[in-house]
Amino acid sequence: MRIVVLVSGSGSNLQAVIDAVQAGELDLEIAAVGADRADAYGLERARAAGIDTFVVDFRGYGTRAEWDAELTRVVAGYEPEVVVSSGFMRIVSARFIETFGGRYLNTHPALLPAFPGAHGVRDALAYGVKVTGCTVHWADAGVDTGPIIAQEAVAIEDGETEEALHERIKLVERRLLISTLSDIVQSRLL
């Protein structure tokens, strides 16, 4: 199975996928890694692994639609069976998702539908919940919506900071992403 991974930041989930592929634990090809920013460290991780990279910088386009059309064109050029949003902090259009048959996989650091958006960890702490977690889902054109594939709870420790909680959630998120991709490869989720 061919995938394209989209990142905006450090790419720690991406690195987990790269490691699983290189260890023979995940039978797929990462055709390319793309970013919305040239300084996304995930691009360095991909280059170090010999994976093609590309950047479609949001700031280089006059409208969101122009940016989305270019992102769609570039990703489609790699002919992925699944596109993975791995900390990609841009909302893509319904057209983008439809181009890839609705196979746009997203991870989110909260138990959706609770706490969608860019600040799921912060929002969970502010609300005062005792349990949060992470979600892997097929994304649709909404913000952190679409069919949920896997979730796992993470208990919030007394006095825990947003950064510490987010790091604990990321550990679970990486494992769930690898497990979900493995299930997809084995055609259990397509």
C-alpha cells in the first residue's frame, strides 16, 4: 500500500511510521511526505529516510481554494491509496478528500467528538475532565469529524501540564496509528 504523509511540525508520528516500516513491522510504502511549511522538521525526518518530500506553502497562494487545488494535484501525483494527516495543521477541502476516495486518515489528541480543533489537549485540561486520549479516524470535510477507527483513553494526572499530557498522549497516538495502518494494509478497514 502506498501512502503520502502530511506534516506541519516535528513529525514524531511520521517517525514512528518510518521506524515501523524499516523494522518490517508495517508493510507499506511511504511514497512522499508533504508539508505546508518548509521548516517542518518532519521533512528532515523523511529526507533522512530517503523519502521524497514536497512543500505546498499556504502563504504562497492567494486563496485557500488555490492552495487546496495545488496540494491535491501534488499529492495525487504520488498515487497514494491512503493519505495520512500526521499533525498537519491545515483543513483540506471536501474535494481533496473525495480525490482520494475518502481515505484521509487523521490522528487527534483527544477522544473525539470531544475537544476537536487545534487545542484538544489544552481544551480537555481547561474543561477539567479526568480522562482524555487520542483518536484515529477517517477525516471528512469537517474539523476533526468523520468515522472513528480507534480510540484510547489517557488518564489526566493531578497537576499535569499541557506539555506533559500531550507527550503521554503522543505515545498512545503513535501506537494507534501504526496499528490502524497495519489493519488497513491487511484490508480490514478499507
